[in-house]
Amino acid sequence: MTGRILRFDESRGYGFIAPDEGQEDVFMHANDLLAEEYLYQAGRRVEFFIEEGGKGPKASEIRLVTPAAASDPSPPARRYLEEVPPPSAPAPATPAASQDGQDDEPTCDVLSLADFRGEVTEILINADGTLTAAQIHRVRTRLAEAALAHGWVEASET
């Protein structure tokens, strides 16, 4: 089978693959990789066999479909950015009309702190599959502090 790596945490040694055939995501473990772990980053195409694991489908004999060239001087993050298209830009906020028909300030979604943290986590994982959990936590914490200070998020955890 073939698919794309959704995420792979090199420090923990596992991640998930989205099969091209549209089946449920497949668990992947570092013991089943046929190349160096650092090459297995989110967005990379892989081919693999599916086995039934204790908790669902599990990939085995995982190999990169287009392995990075040994002579490629660009770091893994650069290759990742070249392979994965950037996310589409969010739609601009539209002004809200007041009761007298005049346009007020533009409106936007104000997320709960928990939703904001979830969004930031996903963005960081998708932006750079080499970040460790500790690095993601530090960046997310600083961003959440700034978001709270500027009123970009609701202070409640709900």
C-alpha cells in the first residue's frame, strides 16, 4: 500500500499514515522503518504492508516512495516544505453590520484557550515534524500567554 505520513514523533518512535486508498489511519512504529528515522516526516509519501496489530491496523516494512537524495544539501525541514503544499489562507473576516446599517469593526472567532492550544499544536506538528513534544509545549505555552494578554482567546478552559 501507499500513503502519506500524517505525523511521526521520532523521540517516541511512532506515528500514523493516511493510506491513499482512504482506509482508516495506520499506526507506524520506528522498528518497521527501512530508512533513517529523521527522514520520516509529516507529508512524506511511503509504501508499506498492513498487519493487524493489537489496537488496529499497523504498518510494516515502511519505505519512502521518494527518498531524499543523499547529495541534497537542504535540511529535512526544507525538503518537507517543498513536498507539502502550504495550507490555504483563512478567509478574511467580514465586517458586521450594526442595527443602523453602518459597518462596525471586523468580527473574528475568539477561541477558548483549549481550542487555541489544540490549533497551535496541530499547526506546529504539520509545520515541522521534527519538533519534540517539549519544544511544542514551550512554543504553545508562550503563544497562549500572548493570546491571553491580547484578548485573542477566552480565558476559560471550556
